[in-house]
Amino acid sequence: MLPASSASPLLGRALPEFRRTALDGTDLDSRLFRGRPVVVEFFAAYCEPCKRTLPATQQLSRENRHAVFVGISADDYASTARAVVAEHGLTFAVVHDSGHVLQGRFRVRELPVTFLADASGTVRWVGGPEHGAEELARALDAIE
């Protein structure tokens, strides 16, 4: 059973599509994620709760190799996003949201926020600042 979700107009809808180059140079196309659960986490260096959620998301990405994890940095500069990736040792793909286009597409109003889509691409759970790794782990287990 899914844990309680944050309110979001995306719940029950298709995960917004995006094509971006990750900070490590990897080309990401969200359409290619179909068939696997997808975790998209928005964060920024200035976000204090993000300092708690990013290491937990990193750990979950190691434990859940069947799922796709993507981080989206809301920082103003790619160099700041790279510093956050290095500070937290993030190994999943991270995109710098230049111009905050993806924030708009996902209707992000606060950070951190995590979107979980099932294998069909439907957003099934949204975690806000009040949610932790335990809820994300339970949500991942519930959609498998």
C-alpha cells in the first residue's frame, strides 16, 4: 500500500516527458524509462531538507537497481549542481534545470520534492519536504 502522498496535480497522470543532458554528459530521454519505476527528485544546494533527502535517495538508488533515479537541480548554476553531486557522492543521473523549465513542467513549488512513477509512466506518489526515505522506499515497494 502506498504511503500518504503530498498533494500534486500530477498524481495519477503521466510523468512529464523530458530530454536533457545530465551533468556527466549522459543523454536522458524519459520516454526510454518506460517499463521501469522512475524516481525524479528535485533539489538545490540552498535547500536544508535536501541535505537529508539526497543521501537517502542515493542509498535507495543503490538498493533498487531496477528503478531509474534522476536528480534535477534547481540551482541557478550548473557548477553549484556539480558541487552538490560531489558533496553527496550521487551516482544517479543529475540534470541542471537551466531556466527552471522542468520545475515548471513538474509544477514544483517547494524543495525537495520527489516524484515516483510506475512502470507505465503514471505518477503514483509525490514526496515533499515532510517525507523521508522510509516513505519513498515503501512507495517503491508498493508499485513493484
